[in-house]
Amino acid sequence: LGIRSIGMENSIAVHCSFGAVQANTAKIIGMEIRGCRIDYLNCRDAICRDIMFRDCEIGELDGNDAKFSRIAFAGTRIDVLSLQHAICADVDLRGARLREIRNVADLSEVFARSIGIRTQ
């Protein structure tokens, strides 16, 4: 599935199953994804805002070079999360079950603070 732009407020995807979603360079705003399985979600260079993943299974989420704001992952399993050079604001990973996080060296201080670790 290839996506370039989803801008409809209050869009909902429910109980979908995809092998791969190519959303690289897409602009996705205002969406809830509920009970879906996505083996590979390519959001490289995408702009994603106001998105809720609820009770989903994501094999790999490639968010390298993406701009993420107001994204949450309630009850969602993410096997591999990659965020190299991503710009993230108000990204809530507290509800996510993460197996592996890759390429977050440039976000390590912000990530550490978000889970209560203070660096000196």
C-alpha cells in the first residue's frame, strides 16, 4: 500500500492487515489506527501529526528523517523502531511494547528524559 497524503480529520483504520505500507514522504494528519497489523511501516521523510495507534502490531516502523508530532501507541507492539534524524514532539511511547529501538543516538538525551533518566 502506498500513501502520499491523508489529511482528513478523524480518519479511522480498523482491523486492517498490511505487509508493507509505503508512507515515505507522505503527510498524514488526524488519524486513528486501531487493531491493525502492519509488517513494515515506512514513514521515512514523512510528516505525521495527531495519530493514535491503538492495540496494533507493527513489525518495523521506519521513522528515519521523519517529523512526528502528537503520536501515541496505546497497547501497540512495535518489534523494531528506527528514528535516526527524526524530529519528534509529543510522541508518547508509554503504551508501546518495544522490542528493539535503532538509530536513536541523536534523540538519546530527549528519550532518556522522557522515561525519567537524567544525564549530567
